[in-house]
Amino acid sequence: MDKKLVFFLFFVLFIGLILPVNAQCAMCRAVLESDPDGTAAKSINNGIMYLMVFPYLLVGGVGIAVYRTLKNRKKEA
């Protein structure tokens, strides 16, 4: 199989397995459940998801840099 196709399929599978999670610590959960309209809970969950994105972007950026470096070395050799 072509390496680009394998990478693309892995990427699609990885992104497709992300599921919404509704988990907080006990104190956060108690405070957020007392909110009548639930907007605070949605905001907290969105903030957690926002903070989770950056480590994946960093790891992906390093992976792309390593891939390009190895690809250029093969071309030169």
C-alpha cells in the first residue's frame, strides 16, 4: 500500500474515534449541575476540548517535520 494512503487512513481513523466525553472532577460536577440552563457545563467542556487540541497539533507538527527530514535524506542518498 502507498505510504500516503496508509497515513491518510490512519489520520481519518484517529479523528473518527474522538468521542464527546462528559467527565469532570466531583467538585466541578457539583457546581456545574447546579447551573439551571447548563451553559456553564457546555463552556467548561468546550474549554477542555480546546486545550486538548494543542498537544495533538504539536505532536503532529513534529511528526511531519520528521517525515519530511527522512524523505529528504532518502532523496539525497
